[in-house]
Amino acid sequence: MKAHVYVTLKKTVLDPQGQTIQNALKKMQYKAVNDVRQGKYFVLDLDNSLDAAAAKAEVESIAKDVLTNPVIEEFSYKLEEGA
């Protein structure tokens, strides 16, 4: 089982890198992009012996305790069976 974890800055936190990317896209004539938020992406290869509930608990714990700074970042994730 694999977990795909996405970490981004909270909406209330200024994202200068995202703003720079958005400005570059506009200069390149990509006018339809209204906002860009940059972040981090992790793939966790989990033990296949974990059931879905245990995998969910493990990933949430890792994301909260290790992968994010809860003051300025938030996370989402997706579990992929059989990978």
C-alpha cells in the first residue's frame, strides 16, 4: 500500500514562491491561473500487512508529527491499495 501525502501552506500564510510562479505564468500568457500554492509531496510505501484503518492512522500520525509544521502547514493524503 502507498500513501501519497500533500503538504501545503495554510491559506492564511503568505506563499511568496507560489506568487512568483503565478506571476511567471501570467507573463507566459497563462491567463487562466488565478492562484498558485506550492508545497511538498511525499510517497510512503507502507507495509502490506496494514489494514485501511491502521494505514490511515499511521499516515495521519506521520503527517502531523513529522512532515508538517502545524502552525503554518496543512496536509491531505490518498491511500493506494495494492501498490
